[in-house]
Amino acid sequence: MKVRDFMIKDVHTVDQDLPVSDILQLFVSKRINGAPVVDAEGRLTGMVSDGDILRYINPSRQTVYDMFSYVFVNQPEELAEALSYKAGTPARKIMKKNAQFVSPDQDLEEALGILARHHFKKLPVVNDKKQVVGVISRGDLLKQIAIRLNELNTNPVGS
């Protein structure tokens, strides 16, 4: 099986100059938690996730519980100041650089290995020009594997 058989082709990418505020809007409106970051030609330059944004907005907090405690209990005016100051920061400043990626022609097992080894949720799929043509995610992989297993159980080989 090849990556192309499992990848999501309708990919939401983030321009490397898109500000944090717009990235947040994209994540919320599309219900995604990360996206490949691309240049003007659509070439992969990095990855940005909801975790990257949370760490950037409030780097001194170590856990989600600490962040919520800070937002709702402690000093919301300081958070508002940080948000207004950091909302315009471009993706290229907070993204993970040197992102791992796969090609559509790679074996699915290789992509699974990268996802598992690095604990990634998403992996960009790029063509030979390093342009993003898809994304492969753990959740979508699991869904496709479950569908295929169900098909095998419904139509056993050799029957």
C-alpha cells in the first residue's frame, strides 16, 4: 500500500507569513489541530500545531491545566496583552522547521513508522518539487485501516 492511497488530498495549508490570529481562525473553523506551512509556491517550509500556538502565547506555563488556571483565575489582563502583542506573529516564527514528510509513492509502512517514531499527529505529503499535495494523519489512517479490516471481515479472501 502506498501513501497516496491513504492521504487526505484536500489539505489546509498555512502561508509562512500568515499571522497567529488567522492560523487560530483556520484551526477553529476547519476543526483541525495542525497544518503544513508553505511558501508562495506551495513548498513545505514547516509545520504548525495548536500546541505550538499555545506554547508561543504562554511559554511559561507547562500544562493545559496551568494555562486554563492562568486564563480564568489569575491575571486575564496579562493574557490579553500577550495575545494582542503576539497575534500578528507570522507562522514562520513559531513553526517547527525541518518538518518530516513523505511522498505519495512511499510505502504506507514508512509513513506509519515516522508517525509512530516521532509521535506526530500529521505528516505532510509532498511531490518532487516539495509542494504539499496531501497530508496523512494518525486519525485518518486508523479510520481507513478500520474500514479495510471491516471489508476483509465482510468479504474474506478465498471465499
